[in-house]
Amino acid sequence: MFGNMMGKLQEMQKKSEEIKKRLDTISVQGEAENGLVKVISNGNRKISSISINEELIKSGDKEQIEDLCILAMNRALENAEKVYEAEMKDVAKGMLPGM
């Protein structure tokens, strides 16, 4: 029984690493104020780019830009978290079939 459990743990760890590699290749986006600020994150919840509309920058409203960046980043990270959870759910099912 213990040997079988160790085998399942090793298999789960291998699948988990494969999924993490795949999540690095998945991009999700979050945006604020109808796309004036866009943030791209990968499926592992790492921000890869931030785009701020030139007109917003010209407005010079630093506080608004900061707020919109935070909002867009949070949306991108929420979307990345959903992708991450969906991918990792399969690994958990393999270990705990009753879930």
C-alpha cells in the first residue's frame, strides 16, 4: 500500500511540474477603463506586460493611472488563478479520487 502511495505521489508531482510548464505558455489579460490599461499574466500568475494608453498618460493623472494599473493587474491575476485552479484540479483528482 505504501509503495503504491509513493508511486501516486511521484506521478502527481510529475504531472504538477508538466502543468506548471504549460501554464507558463498560457496568457490571460486583465484590463481597466475599457482597455486604457491592459495587463498580461501567464497561467502561473506572473505579470509579463503592462500597457497604458498614451492618452491616459498625457492626462497626467498619476493617481488615476495607478488605480487603473492595480485594477487591471488584479483582474489579470484573477483570470490567471482561474486557469491555474482548473489545471491543477486534475492533479488533485488523481491523488484524491473522491474530490
